[in-house]
Amino acid sequence: MMLENDILVKVKDVSKQYAFGKQTLVALNNISLSVSRSEFLALAGPSGSGKSTLLNMIGCIDIPTRGSIYIEGKMIANYNPNQLADLRAKKIGFIFQTFNLLPVLSALENVEYPLRRFAIDKRRRRELAKRYLKLVGMHEFSGHRPNQLSGGQRQRVAIARALVASPSIVLADEPTANLDHKTGESILELMKQINEDIRTTFIFSTHDPQVMEMAGRIVRLNDGELV
């Protein structure tokens, strides 16, 4: 049984609708879900099932049409855009299937970039970026730009960037989608090791059997509903 103090994310009766002219698309329908600290959780389902929409709700990128999202016990419904941006910067790391690295920056500079929001001097930012590049096995490539790295290497840099601000939660949207099977497996093993070593909570959206096999818990969605 999940204790209230252990709950990091709580989704309560959340629905999301999008209007297209006179038509309404129901992306999520009355979803309730709790995620505890240190979980390695997969939101699984086919394309269009609502898993990425739910991930965006948890990541404060989008807001529900109805229902509430709680992060560390605080309901975020009344947060203004600046408060939401501050919450994302401090509490939530993101890993995308397309990596989303800045092409003009080196690996080290990409990892360092999220820390620019904080009152941290340049030397300390550089130290943290180097530490997390080393954690993901990319310290030897710190001066390389994204176009000089393989897909797996870029994803490792993206993981370091997601972790550098010590977030409570890392959200990964189809993190293995653009990787071959072997590379995807090594990336998953890396994230699982990080989850076990530093107790970061990982939440994935996925339809990849590799991710589901490694997940500590699977939450399945179909047509915007839990199944």
C-alpha cells in the first residue's frame, strides 16, 4: 500500500479535451493515479492512447480540462506560468525521443544549460555538468556537438541534462524510439541504475516492450482511459 508521505505525484480525476472546430477530442478521461518516490514507472499504450498527454500534465507542460495534479503534495492548478516554469526547472527533468539538444552547444554546454536559471556561478555550473556527464559515461565527449555524437550518445547527454538540477522526477517520452535495440537496452539499463543509485523517480511514456519489461510498474492506457 502506498503511504501518503511517499506519494510524489498525484493525478486526481483528470480529463483533457481539445476542441477542433465543432468537434471535441477527448485525450484523457477521468484519470486518477499516484506515483511514489523512487518509482520506475511506465505509462504504456498504443499511439493515441493518451500516455504522452498524461506525461505532459505531470510535467506541467499542459493543464487539465478538469481534475487536479499534485506535485509533492501541492496542487498546481492555480500556478501562474512563471510558477509552473520554476517548478519544472527545480523539480522535473525531461528526456525526449528526439533528444532536443541545442546543436550549437557542446555536450558539456547542453548539460550545463538548465542551470542558467539558478543563482549558480559559472565554475559550479561547469563542475555539475562534468559530474553528470561522467555519471552517464560521456565525460570523454564533453567538447563534442550533437552532430558529432551517435543517437545513443546524444540520449546519454540528454539524460545528464535532465539530471543536472537534481530533480525529483524525470519524465521520458518514448526515450528508446529512435534507438536500435542494443542501444535502447543500454540506455534503459543506465536509467535503471540511476534510479537505484540516487533514487530519482522515472516516469516513461512508451509502447516499447523493452521499457515495459524493465519497469517496476506498468500503467496501461487506451483511448484516454486506464485499462
